[in-house]
Amino acid sequence: MAQSTTLQSPTAPATQDAPRTGNWDGGNEPFKASYGKLMMWFFLLSDAFTFAAFLTTYGMIRHKHEVFTGEAKEFVFSTRWWPIPDHVFNAFPGLGHANVPLGFVALMTMILIFSSVTMVLAVEAGHRMDKADVQKWLLWTILFGSTFLLSQAWEWSHFIHGTPEGTMMADGTVFHGANLAMNQYGPVLFADLFFFITGFHGTHVFSGVCLLIWCFIATTNGTFEKRGHYEMVEKIGLYWHFVDLVWVFVFTFFYLV
């Protein structure tokens, strides 16, 4: 009797697939990053381009304006030249007309840096599945972020109302403070860029505080414990660290340079 033999094609796949070890060999976590974290990184990258464009615009506009070349003690506000930040941002809450160049802005920067530290501690607590610690450090981060927003609101108010002496404008009138059409401190574009860049960053901080408050409520309700991980805290932490890092560049370009 004839016997039939089944031949296996040399191109047929093996019964068991070989283990996938490459970063992009499939699955949903290339480089061990979840889909949510990857999308956050993509968003932050696009947002970084936006802030870079704003700061580049600021640099180009400032470069085209005249620079005050006299002694710093002889500087006076004028629409002819770009103002010196030390003379514009020299007020401090509760100190009246005391001259504290960049003192309050430096304090705001330290507050935001502290908030970044507490955010790191919240993420670390999430890795340990320590609900109480996550709550504690999120609450501190919310407190620091809210303090920064209130500080920026005070700075805006002082910038808008100006100094008591004001500046003589081209039409002979004395103007105090700044808005989008007139500026006591120098060219109108200086005020426009100040409102636009710091306001855009402040909007990011406000959004971050709202996300942190939601995250704190979700943590308190046990949402992340039911999921078995605190990855959402880590994703919001990425956003918060980005906001802090952007402020370092804003502080450097707008206040220091």
C-alpha cells in the first residue's frame, strides 16, 4: 500500500515565534514607554517648538531696537530704547518702593523649582504604591503652583499700573504702567511680548494646577489603586516638569539677558 508523506515547506513559520527583543519589534510599549507617556512626549515636543518660536521672536525684536549705552544709574525709561529688566522688575510685595532688582521674579522661580521637587516625590511615591505620600506631595505641588500663579498675578498688576513718576510720552502726556497700546517702560512691543509670553506660560501653569487637583481627587478616591498603578501621576509630572523647564528659559531670556 502506498504511504503518503506530508512535506513541510521550508518557508513555513516555526511552531513557536522567536522572542522579540528589539525596541520596535511590536507590542504597545516601545522603549518600555506606554502609549499615554509617548503621546505626552509628542505633545511636549510640539509645545517646545511653540515656546522656542516665541522666545526667538522676542530675541529678534529686541535685537532690532536701540540699546541704552550709558551708565546703569543714569538709565531712564524711554520709548527710544529697550528697557533694562533690573529697572522694570524691581518691586517686591510689602516693601513699598524699595528697589529689589529681580528679587520677586527670583522668588517665583524658586517656588516653581520647589514644585518640581515635590512632583518628583509624588511620582516616586506612586511607584511604591504609597497612596498617602502621593496625596501629600501632590498637595504640596498644588500649593507651590498656586502660589506661583498668585505671584505672577501681582507682578502683572504692578507692571500694568506702573511707577508713580510715569514716563513722558511723545504727545507730552505722562503715562503710568503698560498695556497693549502704550508702555511706560519702553517700546510698546516690550509690553506686548511680556504679556504674551508670560501669559502663555501662566496658562500652562494654570492648566497644570487643574490637572494636579484632578489627580489629587482621583488619588483620594482610590482610582489609581484600583488600576494597580499611578502612571497618570507620572504623565502629569512630565507636563509639570516641562512647564518648570520652560520658565527657566523665559526667566533667562526675558529677565536676565
